[in-house]
Amino acid sequence: MHTHVENRSELRLIGDRAATRALDHEIDIAARSDARVLITGETGVGKDVIARLIHQRSTRRFSPLATVNCAGLTDTLIESELFGHVRGSFTDAHRDKAGILESAPNGTVFLDEVGEMSPRMQGSLLRFLETGEIQRVGATRAMVRANVRIIAATNRDLHAAIASGAFRQDLFYRLDVIHLIVPPLRERREDIPALLRHFLAYYVTHHRTPPLEWSPETIDVLSACEWPGNVRQLRNVVERIVLRSAGPRIQIDDLPGDVSGTAAPIAASMHAVAAHSPLAIRDVLRRMLEAGDSFWSAVYTPFMSRDLRRADLKAILKEGLERTGGSYRLVVRLFNMPDTDYKRFLSFLRTYGCHLPYRSFRADAGSARAMRVVA
């Protein structure tokens, strides 16, 4: 168990993808009330970060945030950590001890991996959620009522656990007032470049190493990896790279073996694409300007699957800006996107370092060129 008070400025979500912004909005909604929150998602996606953000944005932020890992303790220890115990209630219980539900008054208690609780502990937790009363282990009666907010998290499918009898349905409904689902990293690849830069800057400072930067090709490769361990795995990989890299620029060859094995075929395909890029660019422009295909299908999809390079994307954008006199809003229309996609389009370009300065296209632009069809 650990308890700490969070400072709002210390923590934030990294990434500007629509799903990440939506999750940040859901965190704000959860923080406005004292309703219980259930956070689900794969191991390593950052469920603990979500819990901390909810706490530090809430009115309870100046009170403690206490965390219990339900997967790492026996029933006796979990019960003692949560509810406390009286002297002599079990071996090594040499004195009375308050549990975290008592020692985090007006704060938040985060139950990590709540799906690992035994049926007996699930029953004890359910009784507390229903009554708010705390009965220490070994005590004969309830001693106090607790004013705490409960946030729980799990990587398990609780619906399947309920069906199999491993998790109580009544406890699930008590916890599942606000439900936040954290997507795996492979479903929000647009956030990976921002995460890579964030963790690189953090570990360079933390380990006091010389300045480092990513090569664009390395970011492309890492963005294409599957990351089964999600953000936790990515963070650990970045730390290893910082400790081992000779710098100043991190190249594909600098990646650890467990990542470079995945990176090798990706890098090879990137080099293969380079040979036919001019033809690919011309074909993509024809699809959008003549056939009416959207940017999202003609450019975004092949770019994310590494069939188009960053240089190709910049060349396509350059063509669009030349045709529109440097107007990104007109590029949105030229590339067959609705006006509402303007912010999403700019966010995508900035995430991958492909945003071009519009002013350089203003002087040479003309209305005739703006309407020209690709030859």
C-alpha cells in the first residue's frame, strides 16, 4: 500500500489522438463527482495514471490517494491493508493498525487489479461499499464510517469472470458506476511519436545523459510495432535506449534486440517503398483530385501501414498547399475531407512532423494553379 498527495501539474495524458482527447474528457467528467469508477484495459496501458488523474482533478486532490495492488497480497494482507486489524488477530499483528480506508480520510482509494480478489474478499468489499462501515480484522463490531472515494481497475474481462462465477455480479454493479476503457497502444499509434519524445526527454534528464533525439525513420519503425506491453513496455524500451545510446541521434540500429526483430522487416519495407515513391505520390494525388477519394483512405491508411513514407506525405501536402495558396482549410476540401476534419488533419500532420509552414506557399500561389489537374 502506498499513499501520496498529487500535484495537478505533475501528470497529464500524452497524445492528441481523438480517442486520447475523448478519454481525457471522460476523466474530467469522472473527477466532477464522487461516483465510483471502474477502469479496464490491458496490462501496461496506464490504468494507474488514469486513477491518479481523476484524483488530482477532483475536489479530493488535497487529501491522500492510497493504492492497493489486489493481485500481490494474500486475503489476510489485503483485508488488513484495507480495513486494518486489532492486536493479536493474526500472526505478527503485534498492535492495532488502521487500514487505508481509515487513513485516507476524504481521499481516494485505488484498488488495482480488483479482478484478482478472492470471493471472500469480494464479499468484504461489497459490505463496505453498501454500508461505508469499517470493521478491523479481529474486531467484534464496526468501528468507524469512512469518507473515501473508490476507484478500481482490472485487466480482466469481468463479464466473463461473472459468467464463470469468479467475480460477483453485485460487486461489479457497485463498482461500475462510471466505466472508463483505456485502449491498447496499438489502437492509438498516432500517440506513439509524442510518447517517444516525452519519455526520451524524461529519461535524458533523469539519468543525466547527453541530449538525444529520434531519427524520423526510428519513430516510424517504433510507431509500427505492436507493443503487447503497451505504454509500460514502450517506456522501458526508451529508458534502455537512453542508457545504451552513444547519440546524439537514435537510429534504427540502436534499437534493442526485442524491438529490432520487429523493426527489421518494417525498415526493409520502408526502403523498398523509396524506389517507387514518385509514382506512388502521383497515383495518390490522382485518386484524390480526380477520383474523389478522401485523404483518410488515399493517404492516411497507406501511411500508417508504411506503404507511404514521411517524405511522400510531405510531398503530397506540398502539392496541396501550392494549389490552395497555403490554405490548410482549402487543402481539407481539396483532399475530400469534411470541414469538421480540419483539427484532426492538422493534429495528424503535427504528430508525424509533416506540418509545413503555410507562408512559403502564399507568394507563388495563383488561382489557375489551385484548380490544376495532375498531369
